[in-house]
Amino acid sequence: MRFREGVIAVFVMAALAGPAAADTPEQVRGAMAAALKERLPELAEAQYPLGSAAFDPDLRRALEENAAAGAGAIEAGKALWTRKFRDGRTLAGCFPNGGRRAAASYPQFDPRVKRVVTLEMAINQCLKAHNESLYDHSDPKTMGVVIAYLRSLSNGQKVAVRVPAAAEERFDQGRRLYHTRLGQRNFACASCHLQGAGKRYVDAPLSPAIGQATHWPVIRRGAPLTLQDRIRECLELMGAAPFPTGSEELNNIEYYLTYLSNGLPLSANAWRP
Amino acid sequence: MARRHALLAMWAAALGMPAAAQAPAVPPAFVQSDKGHCIACHQVPDGAGPATRADLGPRLDGARMRTLGKARLRELIDDPTRANPNTVMPPFGRHRILERTEIDRLVEYLHALP
């Protein structure tokens, strides 16, 4: 048991340190998958999207019982999605297929502006193009519900984020931030979601990094909470000043984290206590 | 008569009770989320603190704490990264999350665990 624990520790520490900067995104994802497999040999790939619930039967049961918790948010989001702008267009008109099957490929790298573009940014780009008021990224009543609806149109689609060569620096920035200790508590995201994955912090199991990006927004007390808002909550708990939503830092973390979940099915609007 | 015998028996039992079996008082810093919040990661023996399923850190038992000794415990709480740079445990003293007196009270509590 001691020898196996030592082997796991070496593997986890190597992954925590982060792969060499020259590694491709797929090599980075492979290293994370291998480290988590060493740490959690019993966890099947299909269970990764469950997050914390993969380790807690009571939580899994509660998730199933509350599967429709996002219905109100989705309904409200659909109304905004199909609302006519002053020029007669709609948000749906800005996306191919009215937004169906769009979410699985976000975030995306936009070579024109050389930035990672999240789904929230794409929505605001559409609103701006049609001279409509932009949505606050953190407002659950506008951006939150639209994201809840739009991502529900991709449920079951496999996450398929691309990192072209021009975007690798952004991906790498996200990776480094994920593995960097921050704040008064000196935690990195990886401290909990790689090193501590499957262990309980307070009473809740810590979700593994792979699978984390598949189920956003989550529905908490009936309201949608986006991935970046949740990361901000974590940063505050860590005693770190949280990066603003839509910042380069959070966009790049989201880019990295979502890429790690490539190949896993999207399942938006998961209930959380 | 029977009542007097019962009272005497209880008193005798109390006098015979060993001090080590009584759990130490839990310092506030052990449970407060803006302080040590040790309970977020560690379990303690039954009756010695709040029950939790947390297991991110090792279970804290008195024998292990006394083997480490108070000086070592103080160092580990102050800055555990000196012993293990990859530890998840925060450096409570170095990062001024806890005052020296709070660390001292935690050390006394841990050292007295069953």
C-alpha cells in the first residue's frame, strides 16, 4: 500500500507541477487523465461529468430528483433568446442552427481579436452588433438564463473545444493559472480538483478537473450559476481577490478546463444544493 | 437508603474516572471557516470535536499528535510547506490566517486529543 501511495504521489505531483510548456494541449489533457486515473482507479470515464456526485450516492440521488430544477431558467432563457430586437433580429439569429449544438465548441479562440471568446462574450457580441443593451455576465436573470437555455440546446453533445496553434499561449496561461497557488489559503485549483479529487472538503467530495466543465450553468436555489461565477466563489474562499468575469484570466482558465473535458457529453443545468 | 447507595456509587465512579478520557474543549479556530477551519479537512476521535466526513487531510489522533510533540505541531500549523512543499494545508501562521495565540490553543487541543 505504501509503495502504491508513493507512486500515486509522484504522478500527482508531476501533474500538479504542470507539464512542460512545449507539451501540446492533447498531451496536457492526457497527463491530467492519467494522473486522475492513478488517483481514482475505480472512477469510470462516464462518471466524470457527475463531478462530486460521482462519489456520493445521496448527492447523486438528489441530482436525479432535482433534474428539472433548471426548467424555469430554461423557459426564461428561451424567451430572451427569441425576443425580437429593435431591428427585428434575435439572439438566435446570431448563431448557426439557432444555437442548436453550438455550446459544445465554446470557449473558442477568435484569431481576429486574438482572444478566447466564451459563450457569454458571443452573446454580448450579438447584442452589441444589433445595438441592444449588453447583459451583465453575472446576472442570473439575463445572461444566466440565456446561457441555461443555449447550453441546453447542446445537451448530449460531446465537448469539442479546439486549440489551434495561435491559441496555445492562451491555453497555457489557463493551465498555469489552474496549477498556481493563490490567495491567503495558498490553494491552486489543482490542489482540490487533482490532488484532492474524490476526497471530502467540509462535507462535499471534490470534483475531478476532467468533467468539471460539462454541466454548467448549475442551478442553485432555482437560479443559474455560471462556471466563471463559481470559480470566483472558489477564489474568494481561497482568500484570493477574484478575477472579474470575462477577464483574460478567467476566460483562459475556462478554455483550459473545458478542453480537459473534450469527448465528454455536455449536460447543462445540473442541480446543486 | 437505596438512593444514598446510588449517590455514593456515582461519586466513587466520578473519582475513579481517568482524566485522559475527557475530551479537550474545541478551540474556535478549529471550526471557524475564516480561521483554521481544521474541521473542513480533518476528522478527530469520536467525542473530541464535531463529527465530519472530511478526509482531505489525515485523521488527527492523540497518539500521533503526542509523537509529533508541541513544537513540531506548532511548526506544521505555522507553515506546513516547510515539511512538504506540495501539501494542500494552508500556512496558517506564515500567511497570518491565525494569530500566535490561536495556534498555541490549537496545539494544546491537538496534543490532548484521545
